[in-house]
Amino acid sequence: MASESVDISAEISRRHKAAVTTILGLIVAAALLAVLAYVGREHFRQRANPPLEMGLMILVLFLGLGSIAWRRTKFAAMRLQDIGGLSGPLGVLRTLEKTTIQIALFGALIAGLAFVGTLLTGNDWLTYRGMAVALVVLLYSYPTKSSWTRAVQYYGNPAVPEKNEA
């Protein structure tokens, strides 16, 4: 059993590092898009398109709120408990990693869409507002190793059936 916990601990470290590296890379990429919008604002052709800008901001809001709903759904206690019962600690860990990266991709999508909006309209503020929402989503998805460890320990071990007292 000790070797199994060492393997799980090493796997938590490996998967956590991969998720954190992905999120930090996406934060840097989103920041570079904002810098690119700032540097290139003189070269963008200004084409005012209020319906496109409003639609884009609604989409950014929808994706931002959707990422919260996605995380709450995927990390629901009952769901993690079922995954732990069926797949064990590695299944819970796999779910934590996959969902964390999916939520981070929501943030990257927000940043990318906002930058495309800037390219289409020339309004650099679309990228800045989208970047703010993307950073909130990316920071919201940032995992802490201690929370992953607690989740794997709590949900990864099948519950011992209680004795019926008669």
C-alpha cells in the first residue's frame, strides 16, 4: 500500500505540473495578444461595428460564466465520488487534470476571440476587456496541489461499507 501511495503522489505531482505549465503558458499567450493589440493599434483599420462588438462581449461573458458552470459541474462531489468508486484515485486525478485544462482552454478561447474582434474592428479595447475576463478564468482554473491531493485522497478511496446494526 505504501508503494501505491508513492505512485499516486508522484502521479499527482506530474499531472499537477503539466496542468500548471499549461495554464501559465496560456496566461503568457493571452498577455502577448494584449501586447500585440496595444503595439498594433496604430496599424489596425478602424471599422466601427457596434453589433459585432456587443455580440463579442456577450459571447465573452457567456464563455466566462460557462467556464464557472463547467467547473462546478465537473468537480461536483457526487460525480467525483462516482469516478473514485469506479476508477480509483487515478480516475479522480485524470478528471481533475482534464477538467482544469478544459477550463483553461475556455480562457484561451476568450482571449483569442477578443483579439479577432480587435482585428476585425480595430478596437483594441475589445482585446483588453477580453483579456481581463480570460485572466479571471485562467486564474480561476489554476490548481493547487494540496487541493488535488485532498480530492484524490477523499474521493479516490472507495468508501468502506458500514455495518448494519440490528
